[in-house]
Amino acid sequence: MDVRDAILNRWSAKKYDRNRPLSPDVVRLLLDSARRAPSSYNDQPWHLILGLNFDETHSRILETLSQYNRGWAKDAPMLAILVARVKYTFEDRINPAHQLDCGTFWGFLNVQASGMGIMCRGMGGFSPSLAREIFEIPEGYEPLMAFACGYPLEDPNQKPRRKIEEFVFAGRFGNPIVWEEE
Ligand SMILES: Cc1cc2nc3c(=O)[nH]c(=O)nc-3n(C[C@H](O)[C@H](O)[C@H](O)COP(=O)(O)O)c2cc1C
């Protein structure tokens, strides 16, 4: 599928087919595309705790979710917690882009998934401290978000987006860009 179509078709599904597991090959493909994301100094600060097809890790990730998110995410065959390494690997200083880089990684994963008919939904509604405890995430690593992926069992629900001119400025912040005629 064309990248543009994969982007246009993507949405954050909330109803997943628990009878359609994600094969390890498919998940490895998603992760292979995600790891090609750009990152500060190519330091690739992303890490995942991955629960697949209702295994033990899947049920332990469910425990970390808010009650609301647990209600729908339980049927998604893939659940993950995205964890950032906060400092660079090559220097003892904070990587100011650790969250940004992990977000890009997650964005790449979403687009690859969408191109294969698989949808994902991010979850800020989880307990980072419980995730740290359950999965023994060490100091210096930050659980950023949980997310679910799987084949959707609902019609696409495309949400509205802000107009380009509302967030692209020229001259000074807040001054909407004016496109020159070709
Ligand atoms: C960082 C982040 C946290 C989110 N947290 C939740 C959440 O806790 N529960 C939920 O149902 N959706 C959550 N979402 C999904 C967003 O609500 C969704 O992406 C947004 O409404 C845009 O819709 P779309 O992804 O379908 O275009 C989250 C998304 C992101 C990126």
C-alpha cells in the first residue's frame, strides 16, 4: 500500500478482533519499520515491553492500564509499553529528544501497521510506576505510554484535524503562512 494511503487509512481503533492473532513475523515487520525512524545521534532510545496474543506479558500490561483502557484493550492481541532511555548511550547526559525519538518510532510503527490493515491506539492512561515495578524497569528508563495493536472490528472513525495554516507560521509565531502562487 502507498504511504499516503496508509496514513489516510489510519485511525486509533478501540474494538479489536481477539480471534485474529498477530504472527511473530508480522510483529517483527512492524518493529523493523519502526526502528528505521530517525533519532538524535541515531541513539535509538526506544524500548518495548511486548505482550503478544494473550500471553503472560499481555495480561501483566493490562494490569497497568486505567480501568477505562483495560475495558477495550483486553481484546487487542498486542499490547506494549514504550520505554525511553533518558540519557545518551555514549555520554553521561540527558538526551533532550528521548521522548520525541520514541514518538517518531511509534509513528513509524503506526503507519506500517495501517498499511497492513492493523490499527493501534496509544494509551496515556496507564501507571508508569506500576509498569516500572512489574517489569523491573531500571532507573534512567522512562515508561512513556502503553499501546494496543490488532485487526479492527469496527468501521474507521476519522477525527478532525486542524488546518495547516493554524499551525504553520512565517515571519513570527502566530503569523499564518501565505503560500506563493506557482
Ligand atoms: C500519547 C497518546 C495518549 C493517548 N491516550 C489514550 C488513552 O489513554 N485512551 C484512549 O482511549 N485513547 C488514547 N489515545 C488516542 C487518541 O485519543 C487518538 O489518537 C486521538 O483521538 C486521535 O485519533 P486518531 O488516532 O484516530 O486519529 C492516545 C493517543 C496518544 C498519541
